[in-house]
Amino acid sequence: MIYLLTQFVLALFATLAFSVIFRVPVKKIPACMVVGALGWITYIIAVHYMSSPIAGCFAGACTVGLLSAICARVFKEASTVFIIPGILCLVPGYKIYSTMFELLREDVMGTAQTGLETLLMAGAIAVGLLVMGIVIGLVRILVKKAQAIATRQ
Amino acid sequence: MGKKRQKLILLLAVKAGEIMMKAGAEIYRVEDTITRICKACGIESVDVFAMPTGIFVTLDNGDEEDSTHTYVRRINSSETDLNKISRVNDFSRTFTTTDMTVEEGMEVLDEIEKERKYPVGVRVACASLAAGSFSVLFGGNAIDFCLAFIIGAFCYAMSRALSHLDINFFIRGLCCCAAAAFFALIAAASIGSADYDMIIAGCIMLFVPGVAITNSIRDFLSGDMVSGLGRMAEAFLTAVSLAVGAGIVLKFWDVFGGIVL
């Protein structure tokens, strides 16, 4: 529990820092921090239960996508403003670096393994965001239909 | 509709797209914004082709006497700036729903374009906080946090200074990562419980193209193959520059470190 709490706080800090570097409007920074930190916590829990960073990235990206869409609705803002800082903790930045590092050390097997994992993690994040986008779009259409039916009656 | 008005609309739409693309928006959002602005002004057929390095827009009103206008705008640099994206997004919403004139729209866009980022001091402080946090998220301890905090601040300031001097992004990444690795090695050699791997990992998180590679796959998934390839290549080159920087320093440390210390 204490472990999760420290991770949560640190992820809050990391997202805060990148929100400032990416110049998120000041009023939306707290929301970005929460989105990013919850995404990271989802990632940790998913990795703990499924023991695969790729599945973890997918779960984390789904959380970020969902929360970003909600925040975008609440603040009347483009959802990118929340997605970019939100996925920052998840993106396999260090993995890309270690792939290239192994390439420099002429470790071909290591390069292939880490490189593939990097691509799959980045792909999992992208697919997670895409799936959430589609789900939210469908929900929106359904709500509109339901409202139309309700007003007709 | 006069030719002059059509040209003004074209300039306005391209400018909105350019600001968004330079701020790092997704391709579909740029294309969508340009199309919306043109349609709101009553242009019948609009075609947009946007890439991270350029925007192509063609307008045509459909009548036989009307001429076709095409605009190609080259985009050189880009730096993520979410406030600009959000403001241009707001702008396109107000422009399409109210009867704002093209000239007024141009003034608003000029104002958005002039906006600056947060002060350098604040950004350096935040960069060091990010470096420290990431070094612990990757498994470092409290000492790693403090060291990454200091080294991260230095590296970010250095990267800002180099980009101010218009140094190529490859050399910039190489120098920053080399500095990070060098100071991390010195710190780890002088302080026993520090782990140089974690410090380097925290510091290079400031420069690694994680968002770029994720965005490139998002571009692929939404069908923008050229942009996806472009962003992927950019991500790989940046990663190579970082790895080369750290690799050189670690290699030299292996060779000479034993002699000096």
C-alpha cells in the first residue's frame, strides 16, 4: 500500500513537471496530474496481476483515454491536452534508449527483444487510446438516441 | 465570392493549421480544423493534406469562373505546446459558430502565435522534478532522486541553451545525454549507495521520444501513413543520438576511469 502511494505521488510529480514543460493551461494542470497518476497506478496493478508490461500499457492507456475524455467534456477542452501528459509515465521512452544502447553494444538478440517490446508497448498505448475513443463515441451516440426517443414519447 | 476573399480565407485556415502542427497536434485535428474554418466561410470544396513537415490546402468554389487556390506551407520546427492547441481549438469553435470576420480571426491567430512558454526557470525546476521522480519510478532510492534532480536541471538547461544556439537536434541530444551519463558516473563513484543506471534513466526521460513513438503509431492507426513514418524516423534518430551520447561516455569511463580514480 505504501509502495502504491509513493508511486502515485511520484507519478503526480512527473506528470506535473511535464505538464509545465508542454505548457498545459494552468487551470487544467491538476486534472492532468490526476489523469497521469491514475494511468500509472493502473499500469502497476495490471503488471502485477498479468505480469506483462504490454498488457499493463494497454490497461493504463485505457484509463488515461477514459479520464481524458471525461476531463475534455468537463473542461470543454481538446482531449489531447490531457492525453499527452497523461501517457507520459507509460510511454516506453527508456526502452527506446536501451534498444539503441544494445544496438551500439552489438547485442543483436537483445536489440531485437527490447525493440520488439518497445514497439508493442507503444502500440498497446495507441490501441488503448483508440479503443477508448471508439467506446466513448459509441456511448455518446447511444445517449443521443436515448434522449431522442425520450423526447418523442 | 471574390478571389481576394478566398485568398484571405485560405491564409487564415493555413495559419490555424500551422500553429497547431507546430504545437504538436494530431494530423486529423489539423485537417479537421482547416476544413471546418473553410466550410464556415462558405467554400464548397476543401481538400487538406497535412504532414508533420508541411500542409497542403486546395480551395475551390465549384463555379466555372472561380479559380482554384492552392497553398503549400512548409513547417520546420515543432515543439509541444498544448496551450496553443487548446486555444486554436477554441478559436475554430467560436469562428464557426459566431459571425467573426476573417480579419478578426487573423488577429486572434496572430495573438495566439506570439504566446511564449512558461519562464525558463520554472521549466528547469520542473524538468529536475521530472528527472528525480522518474529515477525513483524506475526503481531508484532517495539518493538517486536527489542526484537525478540536480543533474536533470543541468541537462535541461544545457538542452535549452543548445537549442537557443540553433544546434541540430541530433547533436543536442547527444551532448545532453553524454553530460547526464558523465555526471551520473561521477556521482555514483563518489557516493556509495547511488546507482548510475537509475540516474541516467531519470535524466534521459526528459529527452526520450516516448510520446513521438506513441503518436506515430496513433497516426498509423488513423491511416496517416506518411506522418506515421516521419514521426517514427524522428523518434528513432533521437533515440540513437541519446544512446550514442551515453555510450561514448560509458565506454571512455570503462577505459580511463580505472586509471584516474
